[in-house]
Amino acid sequence: MPGIMGGVAAIFVVAGLDVQSQLMAIAITVAIAIGSGWFVGQILALLGTRILPYDDSEEFLDE
């Protein structure tokens, strides 16, 4: 989100910026993020889930 907000803000802040190229770069960035997120999600779905969730309470000392 910060990158997208920065890309949109640059349209209004940077003088002489090609707006069409900037919007295209934002769209490509979003498309890559969605596509790679879907791909990794599919891989994780194939690996299955854990039977017991990780419990970090044994990592801490209770005094």
C-alpha cells in the first residue's frame, strides 16, 4: 500500500511526470502482486495445514 500511495502521490507532486506511464507502472505492480500472491497461496494450499498450531508459550519463562 505505501508503494501504491507513493506512486499516486508522485503524479501530483513531481513536475514533468508522464502520468500515463506512472499509472501503467502502478497497474503492473498491482497485477504482479495479485498474481504472485495467488500463486504462493496455491502452493501453500497444496502443502496442507498443520494439525496443531504453533504455540510459543513454551519459549517464555514464567516466573
